[in-house]
Amino acid sequence: MLHMLPLVDWTNGIIMIGIFGLVCVGLVAALLIFMNSGKKEDDV
């Protein structure tokens, strides 16, 4: 019987998607921190 090789390595794909998600969350968090850390001018 011929052993079929899978065309997709699901473990590698899941790891890559997880890393991509962490990078996206990190970039959004850095952007929010950067936006909120600007100097606030008092209009008094």
C-alpha cells in the first residue's frame, strides 16, 4: 500500500499563524501606546 504524504504541514501552519497574530497584536499595542504617550497641551 502506498503511503500518502500530506500536502500541508498543519503544525507549521498553526505556529506561523500564531506568530503572525502575536506580531499584529504587538504592533497594535505599540501604536496605541505611542498615540497615548503624546504630550497633552493644557488649554487653560
